[in-house]
Amino acid sequence: MAMASAMDLSPPTFFLSGTSSSSSLRRLSSISVSSFRRHSTRRLQLLCQATAGTQPQSGLSESGSKLAARSGQDRLLKVPISKIRNFSIIAHIDHGKSTLADKLLQVTGTVQNRDMKEQFLDNMDLERERGITIKLQAARMRYVYEDTPYCLNLIDTPGHVDFSYEVSRSLAACEGALLVVDASQGVEAQTLANVYLALENNLEIIPVVNKIDLPGAEPEQVIREIEEVIGLDCSNAILCSAKEGIGITEILDAIVQRIPPPRDTAENPLRALIFDSYYDPYRGVIVYFRVIDGKVKKGDRIFFMASGKDYFADEIGVLSPNQIQVDELYAGEVGYISASIRSVADARVGDTITNYGRKAESSLPGYEEATPMVFCGLFPVDADQFPDLRDALEKLQLNDAALKFEPETSSAMGFGFRCGFLGLLHMEIVQERLEREYNLNLITTAPSVVYRVNTVNGDTTMCSNPSLLPQPGQRKSVEEPYVKIELLTPKEFIGALMELAQDRRGEFKEMKYIAENRASILYELPLAEMVGDFFDQLKSRTKGYASMEYSVIGYRESDLIKLDILINAELVEPLSTIVHRDKAYSVGRALTQKLKELIPRQMFKVPIQACIGTKVIASEALSAIRKDVLAKCYGGDISRKKKLLKKQAAGKKRMKAIGRVDVPQEAFMAVLKLEREVL
């Protein structure tokens, strides 16, 4: 029974199955028979290890709950600092990062088979549906290597560029990283960005080529790509398939052998790095941290150095991956702390925790305030939902300190909020969570960026809304944020991508071939040109093969103007936009033509104009609905007809002077959708 339960804990692999071993071995002809035997032997040792701490001394079997409890207690056993390994997994989206994390948890016995599910560390439904990591997680694993127990702390990271600051803080809490690259797709843009972040933090990088079981896998070519593009030595790169369980033991061995242990600074004053936090409605903010120096005990009075707040540590513990309470954590360990903190803003990512009675001399480097880069308006479709939208945003802000919002009123859409986000993905996630978790129906205005306006009296103002832009006579210059963007693409799509970047006011910097058939193109272009459909165009023009990575490089002066829309000589503020002068005509023409289709005809002629200041640059007109006043004139003098037409024209003129055009909400929504496409 004991042996049966031990075997139940191990994940199935094709090495032990009779049906798929031959086909799998044919795919992996490069793996020799001796390495296959070595892998199988090592695999059996790992099976024994996964249940080593879970068998009672008497040899009798235990119930599943007692097994899990004893296994959890084993992970809590203290090991010397020299036996701790803190590592992260960095990869491009969809290269198998979450699957590899799942397999590491399963193979080390951290999560039992009966509790296992795909993307175990991704808790949100949104993460599972999109296949991305939004909220990072941490997990403590116990691994026995050469009869010595080791404590492995995996700190998972989000993969998207919007969360690059969170990734940098997670990497700062580690000594090493697994660089996971898809054997069929090769090095992608975000792979490079995350590797450079890891190198900035002086991490030991272990190259791992994943998905070698796929028919289109080319591990040798990918290894050459990593060496040429990134410059890493891949002579000891690990070939693996997280899905099939191939190479997992080699990865665990490499983590122990190659990643250095933390420095032994347990006697120094406490300094701990916050790499994540979330809001629990019952316990307040739960902070995830890595102890860099010193030690922290339950009941200690702790001090947050950036926010200047102090609290008592009501509860501390480790994440394995569920929260397990402990009494003390020392240098090198990763855990969580609960201290009845009311707001995430008091415990921001990157802040330093120290002891209130014995404060550290300096905080840990790298802390930054989250700065929103993309803004948009959120309005409820039903005006009665405005209080619900405000409550929902306040609750989301408890979990997400980067989300900023302020009330906004629109003549077209009523009351709503102007919200600031880290990027487009962050904006999509917040909008989807509002609609899904709080049952709100929302209208989203076209995303915009923050402009810096220099006025004639020497002041500088930040402007995220066209209605806040100073008058032309008060403006000296307008600056907009620029990004450095790197596009990785197969060589046959180079022309299409260069055309796309040039259309978006991009400045070409350099192009280099990173492999025989893959190129890297570097551009600098305005962020405002990227927040529309740039990514969709990138994917559609390259059949989904290209990838991109960008970083903000600062503000530059541009010839930007405010484009106003006038309907029947009345300014419609919600449709105003800030555009570059070269694109003003095309944007104005597209907006006026669309509005002509959408606005219902009136009893009088309605001009629709796009203006820069007082100059009209594009115009359309809705013709009036006319009654046929000449129908009763079956003959007679022409003067009779002229008199009737003149009388009708006078009535139309009077009606136009006092008439008001109501733009339907459907028209606003359609125009907002169009603005996303043309801006």
C-alpha cells in the first residue's frame, strides 16, 4: 500500500508507459540510451523522494489528509542558508512557463496529484482563459539532492511588458532564473527584455529549451539562436518538455548546482523586499516579501521605509503554494506577512520592510512609484450604475495600486471616470474584471496618453484629456511620450513591418539579423501611435509570427493640435482628440463621414465639421427632411411656387437657429470605435 501511494504521487511520463515511449524516443533521437537509463533511474529516485517525508516510521499507510499535512510540515523544516535557492522563470507569453511551474510543484511533491490542475499558480479565470500570468505567485518546494534537503523558492512573474516593474522586483528577490524558450518558436521579443532585466540584477541564468516533443521543434537551432542573440553559453542548456515530464529532474539538479545560495546576513538589521501584495477582505493587505538581511518574527513591529507606515506582524508564513504559518523567517527565505494593513498603497511593490526598533541604514535600491501611461474614460451604459462603478473601482484599487481614476462628466455619456493604466493589457484586464466581477456594462473611450504642455508663462502642465489642453495662445509647445520598440520577425515580413512603423511616425534606428531567417528591427515612435491597433496590425501583417517589446524613453516635442468636431456649429467635447498636424485631415475626414452615416436626419440642414481652432479642415452636411410644398401647385405662375419655397426656407432657417441635434449614444460608441482605428 505504501508503495502504491508513493507511485500515485508521481506525475505520469512517457518513459514509464508502453504506448507512447517508442514514438517519443523516435522524436528525441538525440537523447542516447544511456541518458534514457540515467533519466529513468533519477526519476525513480524522485518518486521515492516525493513521498519520503510522507510515510510514517512504522511503515503503515496514512490517509490522504495526513499525507498532505505531513508533506506540508516537511516543507517547513528549516535548512541552512547555504541550502536555499531562490529562482524565477522568465519566458515570452505561451512558451510554457506556467506548465513548467506546475510540473516542478508536482514532481517535488509540493502539490498532490489530486489537487493538481493546469496553470496551478494562475488563480484568476482571466489568466486561465488568456493563458497569461497577470498576478505573480510564489511557492516553496523541498528537494533532496544527493541525500541533502534543499529549499527551493519559485517566484513566478507576469510575462507582459505592462508589468515590467513588477518583474524587475521579482527578479531582484532571486539569485537565479530559468530562461524558458519554446523549441518551435525560438527567441521572442519579450524573452530578450526579461533576460536583460535578469542580467541587470546579476542573476545566474539557466537556459531551458521547452516543448521538444512537438513535431516542429528545432532545439539545436534555438540553442544557436540563444547563443547568438543573447550571448549566453548554452553548452549545458537543458532540453525538456514540461507537458511530458522530460528533463524536469535535470532542471531541479541544475537549480541546486548552478544557482548560488543567498548571502548569510541573518545577524544584520532586517531588510526585506516586497515583490507583491494583494487585498484580503478579512485580513487586509497580504504582503509577499523576500528577506534580504536579518530576520523577522511573528509579533514584531515592522516599518515600511518608502511609505513611512508601521504595523505589527500579526501573522507570517511561507507560500507552499498555499499559505502556511511559521514563527520566524530569516535571510534568504521567501514568505508572506499579514499586519492589518488597510491599503495596498501602504505596502507598494519594491518597498523595503525593516524592524521598527532596529531600522536599517538604507532601503533596498530600485523602488519606483507606478506611473500610468495610458488613459481612457469609463462610462456606465446605464446612468444608474455610476455609484456601482465607483465602488467597483475603489475595490479594484485596493488590489492594484497602479490603477488611478478621477470623476469625469461628458455631455454625451453622462457621469463616469477618467482612468490611468500601465498599458493596454492592464486597461483590458481592468475593463474585463469590472464587467465580469461587478456585472457592469461599460462604454470605453479611445485610449490616450499623457501630454506635457509648456505654456508661454513658463509653466508645465500634464494633460491626459483633450478638454484640459490650454488654448493655442497660451501654448508654447506640446511634448508627447516616445517609446523604443523592438520588432522580432521572420525576414519575409520585414517590409510590411517597416511600412507599419513609418506610417505611425516611427524613426528607424537599426536592423540586424539575429538568425538566418529572423530579423530584429529597432524603431522609436510616439506612444500615442501604439495605443490604438498597432499590436493587431503587427500580428495581422505577419500572420501572427512577429513579436514586439517596448520601453518608454521620455518626452519629445511634436507638432500636436486639438481636433474639434462641430455639429450644427456646436462643439461636441467628447469627440475632441489630440492628433499630429500631418494626420489631422485624414482623421477629421473619417470622423465627419462616420457621423454623417450615424446621426439621424433633422427637419433642417445639419453641417458636421472637423476644425483646428476656427479653421474647418473637413466638412459633411446632413440634408434636411423636406415636405413637398409644391404638391398642391398643379399649374399657375412660377412666382406662386417661389413664394411657397421661400416661406419653407425661412421656417427651416428659424428652426436651425433654435434647433438642437441630439447625437444618439450608438453614434458615440461607433465613433469611439472608429477613433481607435484611425488614431
